[in-house]
Amino acid sequence: MRRRTVLKLPLVLAAGATLARMPHASADVGRWPADRANTWYQAQGWLVGANYITANAINQLEMFQAATYEPRRIDGELTVARRIGFNTVRVFLHDLLWAQDKEGFARRLAQFVAIAASHGIKPLFVLFDSCWDPNPVLGPQRAPTPGVHNSGWVQSPGAAHLADPAYQRVLYDYVTGVVGLFRNDNRVLGWDLWNEPDNPAKVYPKVANKQSLVTTLLPQVFQWARSVGPTQPLTSGVWQGSWGDSRSAISGIQLDNSDIITFHSYGKPNEFEARINELAPLGRPILCTEYLARSLGSTIEGILPIAQRHNVGAYTWGMVAGKTQTYFPWDSWDHPYPATPKTWFSDLVTPDGVPYSNSEIQTIQRLTGAAGRP
């Protein structure tokens, strides 16, 4: 039996931050020049982190709704993230949280940023997402489906609101409101405006005209976010197809509007490096905002040294193995697993801070210089 190191989770509540004043929108800002993006990136240091959701949350709504938002848990889990060696986390938000209670949601976001900053961690916030369930509902969320990967994650905006022109005003208020809250705040790393906008979410019923609707809305979302003049970069990560001369329409929108380039790769190390080389000619900073699928050959030991060599930021999918159950593989949707697999698909530690693999944590700490950090 291998010996496991426990990274203990302290329960220390970080002080909440005061709500920032909303700036007035301005239309005279555009995409960052490449030299500005590269200067910004040089000032950050090498960015290494995880896609983060609390262990008690099955999706974005459950993480940030008032009834299930747990700042003490966040403080403890981000303590572990910092000990691992992370200096950033990617965090998903949702338009319904703003539509329901924008003042309360803003206070919780401000507190989250303060907690993360107390651990030297900068969040990269994701505003919209085209993956998984297209019918999000506020309030208590369903329990995880046993043995199934990400059985309760929800899209933002949901199918009904994506197709509703009248709801675009809410989406505009959400984007400008959230970005505006932190537009001058150097504790926030940046804004990932739309996660995998062309993802068809095949395990759920097809959303009518989804690709067309997203293709029209995505450039507007970039314009809305830019209109408040954030000092942080905007991006949206490409994840499929070719990113050279034969890009899809949506990939073209993403790459042509992003201040920094982000991408997803769950492939083996040679595939990961090929994707970096495909994007390098764009001359902008590059972050891989999703990797880690152990059974597919996307591992920390294989991927992270390549990312460091190319000065590419890297975020594992998942950190704490909780209600998202992303330690199960994608094919669990076809045949649910009766027990936790011996080889976790994604995620890094158990809810009580025990690493899935000590050697993975040691690799991260060695590469980030975090070895020996208390």
C-alpha cells in the first residue's frame, strides 16, 4: 500500500471584501496589441493551477448560491491549492446567479476573490459555458448520478435564454456587471468569456440553432466585456478542430478576439506540444485551461514539463474530488461505474486533502518551486 500525504484543510474564514463601484461603460477600447498581452504575461510569472469547484457543489450554481456557498470550505481548499504549488484557479460563474440576486452574488464573488488573494491565487473567471445540461434551474440542485462524470453541470446561458432576444439585456448586464466589479483589480487574473462555445453537449437533447445563436452572440460578449475597460485580458479557449488556416467560424471568433490565447488538450504529451506549436505563430501568451485525463495519456508528469518549457500556463481539470465526480471517465455516461476507478480520470485530492498521487503533487511542487512550502 502506498503511503499518502494529507494536506490538511484549515477552517479559517477570510474577511469579505467591499463591493466595488460599477464603472461606466466605454466603447473606445479594443483588443490588446500583442506587445501589451506579452508584457502582462511576463509580469504574472508561470501560471499553474486547476479548474476549481468546491467539493460540496455539483455545478456553478451550487458553488455560489447563497444557501450552498461555503467560504470556510473555499479557504481550506485554496490553502491546499497553494501548498500544491498553484497560483491560479479557473472558476465558472453563471448568468442565473446574477439574474437572481446580483448584489448578493457580487458580495460572494468579492469575498471569493479576497480569500483567493490571501493565498496568493488569482482566479480566471469563466462567464458562459456550452457544456453539459442545457436546462439550468436555480435552487436546490440534483444529487450526482452514481458512477457518472459531471452528471449535474449546467450550461450558461441555458437553451431557453440563449434563444430569447429579450434576455440579452440580462446577459449584457451580467457581463458588464461582473467584469466591471473587478475591472481594476489585480487580484483577478482575467476573463474566460465562454467555455467551449461550439460544444454540442451530445449526452443531452440537441438545442435548436445552438451553433448559429452562439456564433452571433460570442462577438457581442467580447464587445460587452471590453466596454467596461478591464485591466485584465479577455479570452475564450479553442478545443477542437484545426486552429490554422481552416478554422471553424467559432474558433476564428475566439482566436481573433482573445487578448491571450487559451486552449484545451486532453491528448498525450506529443499532441499537447503540437497544439502549442499550432498556436505559437499568433505571437500571444498561451494558457492551456484544461488538461488531465490520465487514462487517455494526459498526465501531470507528461504535460506540465512541456508547458514549462514553452512558458505555457496550465490548469488541470478538477482539483478536489467532490460532487462533480470527474474522477470517473467520460465513458461513464454510457456505462456508469460501480466504484471509484483505480486510475482517476481527473481531479487531484480527496475532500480531506489526501492526494490521489503523491508523485503528481511532488512534480507540481518541483516545477513551480513550491516544494517545502508550509
